[in-house]
Amino acid sequence: GAVVSQHPSWVICKSGTSVKIECRSLDFQATTMFWYRQFPKQSLMLMATSNEGSKATYEQGVEKDKFLINHASLTLSTLTVTSAHPEDSSFYICSGLGQGKETQYFGPGTRLLVL
Amino acid sequence: GQQLNQSPQSMFIQEGEDVSMNCTSSSIFNTWLWYKQDPGEGPVLLIALYKAGELTSNGRLTAQFGITRKDSFLNISASIPSDVGIYFCAGRVNVNRDDKIIFGKGTRLHILP
């Protein structure tokens, strides 16, 4: 299957700092990438959908100025959590839509802890 | 909007037992996907179903795409400890000319010692 990587795997930061998470599709081109957030023992919550070269589409309730998404190439999307606060602590997972657009392939996730 | 109802929410079984979980919807989907998420990891695709009525196996896993295209089930035979995790169903649907994949809320599988 297609491989998606995320970097970093873990990040601990102080409140008020910004954190950038990278998502790469390693062996396929993902014109569409998705960013999810998952709180402990809960399901995946879609935050935004990003298409290469265009602005991301955010789900209702997700602040676009706080969660900046850039999808500058077919293999890389980044999520920047600006001025992170403890309530932003979560597991962030990206996924890329396969070239046939029929399946999504997920990254391993990035765990963010804001102190 | 489109919603997937996944059940059960949680399952507690003995090792060696078979497991069955399903997803239903009032909407028609073009593709059904089943994922498994281990603790602290991203979901991994288990089985993808593309045609109504399709029955596909992957080792001890079997999944079927319902004839009406509104439901799917996943069976796991002879469960083992490493089957523990959260299983998500997902369906692909075309909304306003955009393909969208919608996820169920997951079935959490626990295996009792």
C-alpha cells in the first residue's frame, strides 16, 4: 500500500509557541491531503482538506488562522499550530488520497503536548 | 448529510472467538474501506471494497460491500491479541462533484485474557 510519513512523531512545547507538522506521501502523489485530530479514546475528527496549490477547506469549528495548512507540492502538506495552548494537545494525523481517489492512506500520527 | 453508523461501539471477546462489526448508512457509497488503528498509531487500511456485493478476504479478515451499497460488515475469525485496536469503516461518496470519504466512529475491540 501507499506510504505516508509524518514528522515529528512527538512534540512537547510551551504554551504560546507554534508547532509545524509535516506530512509526506512517499511513494505516490497526493493531490488531496486531509488533517485529522484525535482525542484519547475518540474517533478521528476531520479538521481540514487541502488540495495541492489551493487554500485548504476547513471543517466547521476549526479556526483557519490557528491551524495553518500549506500544501505546496503533491507530496508534502504541513500543519502549523500557531500559539499553541494546552487544549491543543492531541494526536494529529494526516492522510493522502490515492491517485485513484478511492482510498485514503494515513500517516503514523504526531502527538502534540502543550505545557 | 451522509453519516455512517458503526456498531458495536466496543466489543469484549475471548481470544480465539470470531468478531463481527458493521456499518450502515441511509446514503449510497461508491467504495467501502475498513481501517484498523493501533494505540498511538495512524489508521492502516485493511480492506477496500469497490463493487456492490463484493466479498473480500485478507487473512483472517473478511469484509463485504452490501448489495444496496448502504452497508458493509467486517468479520475477524479466530481473534488473537494483536487484533486489539479500533476498527473504522469509511465510505466514499461524491458530494457536489467532489469525492469525499466519510468515517464511522469506530469499533473498539478488546480481547480478554
